[in-house]
Amino acid sequence: MTEQKKERPVLYWGINLKLDDVMSNSDVKTFLESHTELKPLQRIHSTLLFVGRKKKDEVDALTEQVEKLTIVQIPKEKDEKTYSELTGRECEIMISGYGYNDSSLALDVESIVLIDTKEKVPSNAVHQHITLALKEGAKAMDSVKALLGEGHTFKFAEPMKLKGEIKGFYF
């Protein structure tokens, strides 16, 4: 008798990245060497669409913060089907710099395009970023605050280019 594979629900859609690619940037490497309290995550990604549940007040607070700062226009909800169809596609991510505070380091994503067509990859993120390093006990979802006025920012002289693959991350 064969066991049927149970389909797991997707928690979020995102772009899977390699830590070694990011650590090849001398600005990032130097920063982390001088901020040893921030530990690089071993698996990094950039979220395109969060499917799991968040408390309504957390979403409202972050949305309000972004609107006050007028950093980005809040995108309309994206259909999960869009990301399902993009699964496995390779994309290029342009990183303009980073933001940091006492508990986190996040890379600031400038743009994401599909490598084969150069089409922009849709995103439902409040502010597209990559959580790179956290202080012990810090939450990854709070790292975007370092880019939204609750931290310091640094712009690279030349944008950093990364390659990644779109995928679903599961419960």
C-alpha cells in the first residue's frame, strides 16, 4: 500500500537566496564583523506574499507606519495563483543598501525582475526587504522597521545584485 503525500498549505511565497552571495558584499561583511551581537540567518529569503495569519492590530500598525512615512504605496492583494505559476522561476534582486537597529539588519530591495523576461515580479510586501541578521530573541518580521525610520540606513555606492528562485514556503 502506498502512502499518499499530504499537501501542506503555503505559509508565504518568496524568493529563496544564498547567504554566501550576500556575504560577498564587503559593506555587509564589514558591518556584521563590527556588530557581532547580530547573527546572520542561515536561510534567507524575501517575502512576496504572506499567506499565514497575523494579528489584525500588527498589520494595521505596520500599514499606518508606512503610510505616515510615505515610503511605499501599499499594493493591492495579490492572488496566490500568480505566485504558484511563478514557482521555480529565477529572478534578479537589486539591493540598494541596508537598514539596521539594535536588534536587526535588513537589506533594502530596490527591484525584483524575472531573469528570462525582465518582467517585474509582483509583491504584496509592505516594504520589500531581506532580513539578514538578528539579535538573539528578535523577531524577523520586525527587521523591516530598521528601513522604516526605526534605525539607521546605508546606501551602497553601486546596487548589489542577487539571484534567487521563487518558491512557496510551507507550514
